[in-house]
Amino acid sequence: MTNLEKYNQAFIDNFNVSADKLSGLQYQGTELWDSVGHMTLVAALEDAFNIMMETDDIIDFSSYEKGKEILSTKYNVKF
């Protein structure tokens, strides 16, 4: 499974959305992406990529696209 597939799967599993809905998805933009869902997503991504995200990055993780940016620039995850 590629890193992009792992990333997408975390969103699909946690927020019960289809892959075609990922682009443009934002925090609190779907019912399940609330504060609890956000932390569940972070935990899934940390497990998938074997990383530990910093608090500031968790707070800044506000959309599907922003998450990819944070993971690629700060945690060396290649997409």
C-alpha cells in the first residue's frame, strides 16, 4: 500500500466517506470530523506512518490537503 493509499484509508475509515469526497474535506466539514474524530484520525495516521505528531501540527491539521502538507514537510512522508 502506498503512503497516499494509507493516508486516504485513514480518512475513509474514520469519517465514513468515499475517496471521491476527500479532496477539499475540512475539519468539522463532515459530521464525524469533530474534535474526537480529529484525535482518532491523528492516532490512525501516527500508527500508519510510525510517527508522533507535535501538538502544533495536530492543531494546524485542518483539512485533507493541509494534512498532506504537514506530513510531507515535517515528518518526511512521501506522497
